[in-house]
Amino acid sequence: MSKRDLDVGLGLYELLPDGQLFQLTYHTERASYAVDMGTRHLLTPGSETTVPFEQDYLFNRLISKGSRLLLTLNVNKNAFAEVNYGTGKDVSTEDVSDAGSPMEVDWLTRSYIRLHVHAPQAARPIE
């Protein structure tokens, strides 16, 4: 990572057998607050770091037979979000003139995502 902060977005989709995508959940995490939401911990540019996504983000959907799960990972930068230029300043005061050189992120191949998937319970009659 070439900057002191970034916003990471995770999208989880069901890839249906016919090729259509169904979005299950989406989450954005500011890297500097990922370990402790109460205290900002800036990253060290050029150093390896971990951005934990350890909260539970629930969704309820029975995954269709033959479907696969697709996970997307991105640096959040869109017209509907506050853009984090990675300077380490208060993000609400940053603008594109603060950005400097383009942000570079090297996603490491030993990174992993652990999903907790539960089998559906048998339907119980309503009493």
C-alpha cells in the first residue's frame, strides 16, 4: 500500500447457474479503523498490513443448487461515498489536490476470507 489509509469494499454475490448475479451483501471498512473503531491507526506506506473484517454481516438466503459464491474486493471510490485519498488527514477535509501520486495496493496471494455458512434448518410447524 502506497498511502496511509484506504477504504476497502467487499461485495459478496451468488453466481447463479444461468450466469446472473444476486448481491448478498456489501461492506466498506476504513483500514485505519479496522482494528479499533475508537482510535485511528494509520498504515505505514510500503509495509505489509492486515485489514480485518471481523464483524458479522448477516444475510438470509438459501443458495441455489449449482450456484457459486463470488467475492469482490476493491478500494472504495465512488460518487456516493466520501473518498479517502490516503493522506492520513481527516478524510472529510481531503480533496483531490491532497492525493499526490496514485494509490497503489498490492493484494497478497496469502490473503483469505472466512465465510460462516449455515445449512438451512428443517421447517418447523407453527404451533
